[in-house]
Amino acid sequence: MPPSPDRELPAGATEIIGIDWGTTHLRAYRVAPDGSVIARCDGDDGVLRARGRFGQVCAGVLERLGARAGELPVVLSGMVGSTQGWQAVDYLGIDQPLRDLGRHLVPLHGADAPPRCHLVPGYAVLPEQAGPEQGIDVMRGEEVQMLGATLLEPDARNRMMVLPGTHSKWAQVGGGLIRWFATYMTGELFACLSQHGTLGALMSRSEESPGAFAEGVRRAASARLAGALFSCRALVVTGAMPAEHAREYLSGVLIGAELQEALGRGGPAARSVSIIASSALAARYRDAAALLGIEARCLDPDAVYVAALRELGRGL
């Protein structure tokens, strides 16, 4: 994994531990002052499974990373700071720069909390702040990845970026600020539609088909989502597409619709986009973007997170 950009280390710089703690999974890193990764682990003890035993799970993660409680500063991000998590932390407004996230870390309290732990606040657009261009929305965890992306690509200006997943996050970042962001339930819709209902019944068997995926992306560009989704069934029952390709076609429709809407909001910045995701998912979004004539750059999520963690740790 490449280190984060070379910067002068502050006096007394030390190792730091970061835990990206989501709803269903967590991943954790022990990082040296120069940005190199000393140890890494992940697991299925997300917020939902860890509820009521956060301290126990955290202690186990520290042990797997070869650290003792209180030995090193720990930065926790993601849903662990939500009302469902270990300790609820207020959101920041998008008028707060990404590079200032380290100034807003919140100490973790509680009898089961290890010493030297801090939570990263997410970002929100609240009802009183929302308007025609930016609706009410929230994020927890993605802000750390966005910070890391701006550090790894310091020369980019007014960038568009996407973090695909169950709930994909799109954002336009310029001048160190999140100009707007939006959430798309693409992954969750795919899971529901491919397992249940009329479309799910078509997908007892599936096989890879780049052609069907591409056709789905193109269909999403020429029709509204509800109609494009039904075309998946129509193609199969008329024999125009084998049932084994329906899953790939559906994926193309959903990702294509997401790209169309998000990029339509981006204006001139939408000529290119940074994709932060695992290699397989990043490739899907890159291929879909290419079909729409959009340049896409894939950033490694581990490298992005580590770059942000090093920045967040400078003030601890």
C-alpha cells in the first residue's frame, strides 16, 4: 500500500490506530508516522452485532493489531458515532472544511472505553439548511475517505467523487469544502430486486455478461428508472435476453441510473470522477462511466483511508 503524501512529521509523531466501523463490518489499521501500514485487520462485528459489547470488540481489535489499550491514539469513524453506535456524535455542517476534521474529533467516554479514543463526526445537511440544489442528507465514515482522496490528489480541483456501496455517496468537493453530496440506495435496491419480486424470480441462475451490463447502462440513459427496471423482465420473457444475463443487466440499469442523476448535478466537474471502492465494484463504475463518456480514476480505499488517518492523527 502506498504511503500518504510526504509531509514533515510533527514533533513527537507516533503510531496511530484507525477503526472504520460500519453497520455490518469494520476494518482497522495500525499506521506508522510515515504512513506505512504496520498491521491491518477486519471483521464482521459491525455496529449492529457489536451493540452492547463495543468495548470488548475494540479490545479484541487492538490486540489483533498488537497494541494495548491506551498505548496509542485511536480514531473511530463510521456508524460507531451514530445513535446506534458506541457514542452519538453530532454531525458537522458542510460549511466545515474536510481538512478541519481533526479539530472536531470527539473524545470517547464510558466505562468500557479505552483511553485515547476519539470519534470522527460525520457531515449532514439538516432541514433548515437544505435547498433546491442540496436536499437533506447525512454521511458517517465517507467523510474520512473524501479527506483522504483530496490528500492523494492535491492538484485536483472541484472534483466529483463516488463511494459505491449499499448506499452510494456522491460528492462535489472544491476548495476543501463539500459543495454538495447525495446518497443513492443502489446497492440495497439491487439486493432487494435481485432476490425478491418479479425480477428476483428471473435470477435463479446467472452468469457474467459485460454485454448485458453495458446494455443496462445504455437503457438507463434513455429511460426513467421505473421503466428501465421493467425492461429487464420484458427482455427475458420475449427471448431477447437469456435469463442468465438478467442480473448483469439489472446491475447496469441501477448503476447507470445513479451515474446519470449524479453526474447531471455535477456540471463541468462531471467530466471526470474519482471512484473509491474495492477493485471489483470500482471496475463496474469505471466501465459504466466509460460507456457514458466520463473519465474515471479508481482510488484504492485502503490508501485513501490511511492518508486521512495520518492527517487526523496530527493533532492527537
